[in-house]
Amino acid sequence: MVMGGFPRPGRALKAVLITLFAVSVAGAVIFNWAPGGATGERILRWFMCDLNLVLVRPWTLLTSGLITSPQEVTHVLYALIGIYFLGSSLEERWGGARFIRFLLVSVAAGNLLSLLLNLLVPASAGAIFHRSLLFGPGAAIAATAIAWSREHAHSQVRLFFVLPVTGKILFWVTIGFCVLGLIYYQSNPEGAFSPFGGVLAGILLSGSPSPARSAWLRLKLAFLRRKGPTLSAESIAGLDRTRAKRSAKVGGPTLRVVKGGMDDELKDRKPPTDKRYLN
């Protein structure tokens, strides 16, 4: 819980919370009641990230973050609490569009990291590297916690509603829980390594500008410097090309001298006959 009371979520965060809760309830109904059984499980698998079928079902890199355990309510409950308390200030600082993009990228980053390890690590290394079916918003929660800790390094948050910790401490606490996930990986539906993908996304995409955006701007600056010795802010933003196209369309000069004005009016004005008020 953030110090200072309950935060007020914006429209984007409200949409995220409502969608996550609605999908969780729908998934529980499909798995347990209608149709239930093996049919209900097959339906949910179409939205879970199967590392062996990613190329066939690429949408699961994102939709898996909305699926929570249909057998217990605590999975979605902890997710809603974490995103609500830590995501409100991020949405206010970044805006709704950037916040939603951040959550989507963090879920995809967690699944892609698990996929990479599944491909590179040999099967003899253990089942922890080859858990094929992944689901849950764990990567998004880890990314949100890391981003909040970087954006509010000196602010306080009540961990588990009791322990007041600063953003710097929350950063390492989040990484510590990710390490614990390696030990208790059997009970982690997101997989043991998806939260680390969320941590990486939180580090790269938080801040203004974020490290990822700073690297992109430096790369663009280096590319533009190779084009010529002179460089301006307009050339970085791409405005020089727009201005060149505009000037090419116009045949005449862009500036013209128009005769007239105050000087011509004063020349034609006759001096007053009454000079008592002249200075």
C-alpha cells in the first residue's frame, strides 16, 4: 500500500483491473462449470502460452498474462492488489497509453525469456527450464514493482500493508521474490523465469526517458551525425525533411516585402496647427 491513502486509478488502470478480474472469473467458470472438465481446459489452453506452440499461437505471448489459476482466487486477488497500488502512480506519471504498453511488453518479455531458455538449455538441465505451459500476470507485477521503485526511489510503500519500505528497498525485495520463485517454481504458473523478464522490462522501460528510449535516441543521433557535420534538433525530430518538401512545392520565395505601415502613414500626415501639447 502506498503511503498517504488509497490511490485513485485512471481510466486505463480501471480497464486493466476490470479486464483481469472478468477474464479470471470467466476462466474459472469455463474450467469448473461450463463446459468444465477436459473441454474447459482445452479452451483455456488456447489463451495460455504453450512454449511448444508459440509460432502457431503467437497471441498467447500476451493473452497468457490475463489467465489466472481457475482453482484458487488468491492468484487473481494478489495480482489486482499489486497492480492497483503500484500502477496508479505510474499511470498518472506516464499516461494511460504508455502504461498499458508497458504491461503488454512486460508479459511478452517474460514469456520470451522462458522460451529462450527452453530452446537453449538442454533437457538434462531439469524441468525448471522446460515448463511448456505458462500463464499469469507475474511478469507484469514484477515489472510494475521495479518501475515503481525506480520512479519513486525515495517514496515509501507499505509492504504487505505493514512494513514501510522505500522504492530502493522494494527494488531488491522484488528481485528477492523472483529468486524465491526459482526455488518454489512448481507452484508458480508463470514459470520460474517469466518474472525475471518482467524485471528486465521494468528496468529498461521505466524512467523519463527510459534506458531503452535513451539508447534509441543515441543510436538515432549517431546515424544522423554520419549524414553530415551539422546537426540540429529539427533534424533529429525529422522536421528538416518536412520543411524541405514544403519549400520544394512552393515556386516563389517564402518571404515577401509588403509596402506600407506606420512609416508611410506618418509621412503623409500633416503637422497639427495647435502645438501646445507637443513635447
